[in-house]
Amino acid sequence: MSLQSMNMAADVSPTSFSPAPRFATSYLPSMPPKMHRDAAAYPRAMQTAPLTALSGVVVDGRQPPRFPVSPRCRVRIQVGDTNRWRLPESLGGDLLGSSQALKSIQAPFNSTMTKIITAEYPVTTVNHDATKSYEFQSTEGHTRPVSEQEWIRESQPKTPPPSQFSSSSHGGRSRRLPSPLPLNTYVPPAARTPTPIDIFHYHSKDVNNRSPLGPDVLLNCLGTNWELHKPYLQKSATMTALLQKAENGPKEERYYRDPLAATLDNYISRSGFYTAEYKEISQRLNTVDSAEMKRREDMASRKSFNEPSNIMEARTKNMLRLKLKIKDPLVTKHAFAIALGNLYHDEINVDDVDVVGVLAAASALKFKDLEKKCTEVMMNTIKSKSVCAYHNSAAKYGVGLVTNACEKWLELNLIPKLSVQIQLRELPLELLQIVIKSNRLFTFNENAIYKVLCYWIFLQNHPNIQLMPSMSTVLTYFNSLPKSSSYIEREEGQIYAGLFMSIRLHGVLDTKQLEDMLKMNVIPQAWVLKTLNLHYQALQGGGDLPSMMSFDRDAIRTGFIIDQEPQYHADIFSLHGFHFELKASRVGNGQSTYQFYMQRLKPNDPTLSFRACERQTFSLRQDREVRYSIRVQCIIKGQVYSFSTGVLSKRFGLGSKTSRSEILTLEGLKLPIYVTYSLFFPPS
């Protein structure tokens, strides 16, 4: 055997432990040549331009240099799908330019760019099988390019096997690189959400700037230290009591052991990661009492005045430490910061989005002026999204004005507004029962109350639903329940029986609505059959219902809302063969004068529709005694005003003089206007 053949056999011997040099580096990409500085100036200028523009004008006011325009390198203001910014000048108030600059900075590398930067192409990938199509390595999760050092460090195994390159270097699969760290996106300082401490410092910054001594009270509450000033704490009865108790009781002065202890405790107390108990333990371990401090007087006297230990020692010695425990879940750090900040202002300011928490904090601090301001804000901002939260907090903290205002708002808007909002689920059972039993409740008809109760029960049984369901969904849900008994007769529905007993079922006059009640099986079928029996008796008895004796409990209600032009409304109300037209109209030159009345219609009255004349029943009685009431309600300057004719009685005939009721004329009304007509047929 020749010497050349022996050398070739040695190269492929399985006992060889050191791979050949050509295999050791064949899978690594070759180092690209360094780009000339002048050639890289243009892309570097384009990359730094949005950062320079976002940083604003420098101190000397000079504009940053722009890359010179040349035929080869043309500077473009906008480029690409995201219209990225390419000019270094300060943006100032250019909102569109700021948006483009932020897009340019936050734009990640796409898959194509990642493959180009990481040099992932067939030449540098271990994929030498000519019979198979080339497959790119997975770039899932790659958000930045990988450097050469990182690639080598992560790809090389710590203890390679002896036959790693001799047996599987050609046919083995390439190793998948770990996903690199994500890019750091640029967040402007103005976009950072303020912390509760930031909010409090914003309110107290004027006092800190004027006061040469700084804060003199350190309040520990809700796991946070609040630096306060004594003169401004007199507005709070709770803080005044804490001050008197602390000043009259024995004081224990504590000092930090050394500068390291002062720095460590200051970091722990300002951090939001540690609990209040841990902060208290840290402060106790890092400080010493007066007796221990006396033994260190000689050492402390030799220290420089500017050392952290002396500075923190004087600050701790001069500040009065207070501790307040609040267990109310409605009192958040954000709301507590606003409440403390209002101690420093003569004119109290509270936003409606924070008013619930601020009222809870004001109640804990016994800050009467702030409680009055919260009451005023609540009275003026009651709406569907806030009425339940307002009523809950007002009832909890004894604000009767807000409680009554919320109940009056619900009496008007439970049916027309809250019934179509997802916030209906937040209405408590006790409050709902109070509202539907009220004589001032506005409703379009009695069936509308039944539908609201079904919606409310559906939302209570489906707390995770985020959108208001349709009536067909509610109907399907109740129809899918067992038919052995009605819903309110089962164990889970017995607590809702009182709600449905408050409905005046004899006021549901449409047979289709009664048929839906039978299908849903929410109330017992005996209730629906009793209602049908009452209607049949009334038709045969000329409208008389002997079992109905109380007007407040048995009168049938119908209503409408006037909220836009034309400010004129007329409805037809039919009851047991008698037909009435309910009217409301604006009269005179005044813009807020309205008249409300009702009149009986003849069988051939043109106001009636052809279907009503053809299909419905008409009573031929010349007169019919009717007890009725007209109630008009509106909201003026946040207050609910109610006007009523009271309960009146009249024998309605078919003549022009006997067919019309008394006219209710009102001035100064504001839209929307809620009008409710209540009718009751006494036994004749």
C-alpha cells in the first residue's frame, strides 16, 4: 500500500478523535468585508433620523445636520408601507410626523430581513442532500439578528461526541438556534402611565416648591409612604386625630445604622415589589434607637454632613411617622392619592371616572369638603355605566342624596336605557325590586317590565357574557329548561318570585306576548291562564274587573318619550273594547310649553287603523267611567322633576264635549320628556 493510500485511510478511521480542520468551520458563515465608512453613512443617517427627530431641539437651538442630497442618495421624507420618517429635524407639534417616526423605530425585522442579516442561505447551511429541496431554518420568534459570537457560543456543544463530524456531518440536521431577546421598543416619557405617587406629587408640587423645610409627616397607608405637610392635614378629621395621638404619645426616634442601611431601606420602601410587612421589618432591622445612637456619637460626629447616613438621620428625626390601616376594597392607591392631593387645594377637583374610589377614600379620611364634591359630581354624571356603582357606594357611605338620585334615575331609565346595556347585570336584586314597585316607574307597557326581568335573570346566570343578548337568545335559554315546573318555582329561581309578583300581568293585552310567556315557562302557567280569564270576563262585562280595586296597584300603565322633533306624539290605547288617543304636543310661541290629555275614539274615527277597525272589538256603551292619571317627568339641571294630575275620574262619552279628559299644561320642560298614562276601569 502506498503512503498516499495510508494517509487517506487514516483520515476516515473511526478511531480518529480530532475532526479535520475543514469540517470544523465549514458550517459557519464567512465574515463579510467591512463596509466603507462613506458607503455606510447614508443608511446610518436614515436609521438615526427618527431618533434625532423625536429627541427634540437641543439646548443651543441648532438643527441637526441633514444628509447631503446627491444623485445616488436621494433623501426621501416618507418611504415604505409605514411611511417611515427620514428627516432629523425636530418634529415640534407635527403629530403625523411623530406617528411616522414612532412607526419607524418600532418596526421589527421581517422574515426576509432576518434571513439576510443572519446569513441563512444554502451555502452556509448544512443541507448537502442534492435529492431534497432546500428548507430554510425556522425563524419563528426572531426579532433581532444574532451576532457571530452568540451564534458560535450557542451552537457549539459543550462536550461533543468523538464521532460527531465523522458520522453525521453531512447527513445530520442543523441545530436550531435559541430565540434571541426581543427588541427594546421606544416609549416616549409622556406615554408612561402615572403612578399614585406621581399623582400625589403633582398636586403637592407647589407646596414643596414654596416650603424650605419640606414634608414633616410620613404617612404609611396601603403599603406606600406618603410625605405630607401638617398645615394641610387639618381638613381631614382622621389625619387630625392621628396627629394629635402621635404628638401627645411618646416618640421613639430611630436612626439608620450606616449609609448602606439607609440606601437599602430607601430602595425597599420606594419599591412596589415588597409587601408592607417586609418594608416594616427592613426598617426595624436597619435602624437603631436613641440609646444605641448615643454610643455612636463620636463616630457620627466625624462623618461629613453630606453623607447619606447623616442626611437620612436628620430626615427621619424631623418627620412624624403615622400609620393608617384601610381595609375598604374601594379605596385604591390611585383614589387615595387624589384624595390626599385635594388636601393641598382650595378648589377641589374630581373626575367622574375616579369619583367612586375618591368618595371611599374621603370617607376613610373624613374629608367633608371632598365628600361634598364627590356628591356633586355623582349627581351630575349619573348614567347607565355608573348608576349601579354610584348607588352602591352612596348606600355604603351614607350619601342619601346620591342614593335617591340614582333610584329616581332608574325609575325613568330602567326600561328605555339600562335594559339594553350590559350594565344591567350590575343592578342588585333589592334595588331592582324597589324600582319596579315604584309608582313613578316609567314603562312603555307592562310587558316591557317582564322582558327586563328576564334579561336580568339571564345575565345573572351568565356572568361571563360581554354583549347584550337578543330576546330570541333569552327565549331559547328559558325554553331549554325543564318543563316539569316554572323557573321561579324551582330552587334556583325562588328568590326571583317577588320580582314577577310585582308585574301587573292583567296589563299584558297582546295574546302573542302571553304566548311567549307560556313558552318561556318563567312564571307558572296558572298566572297566564288567570290573566286570559280576566280579559275574557272584562270583554263580557263591559270592561269591568271586579277583582281589581286599587288604582295604585292595579292601574294599567302605558307611556312614551318625547326626545326630538317633531315634538308631538299620539298613541292609540285599546282596553276591553274602548279605544283612547293619548296626546302630547308643544303649544304656543314658547319652546318649552306642552299639553297632555287623552280622548275616547269612536268606532269610525279616522285615527284608528284599518286593521284595528276590522279585527278588534268595539264597545257600544255611550259612556264609560274611567279613573286615570297623567304623569310627566323630565330632568332639569340634574334633578328629576315629576308633574301629575293625580287620580281623576271621568265618564268618557262619544260626544265632542265628553270624550276629552282634563288638559295638563306645563312650562319649562326639558327634553327628553317621559309621559305615563295610567288607566283603571272601576266596576260600573
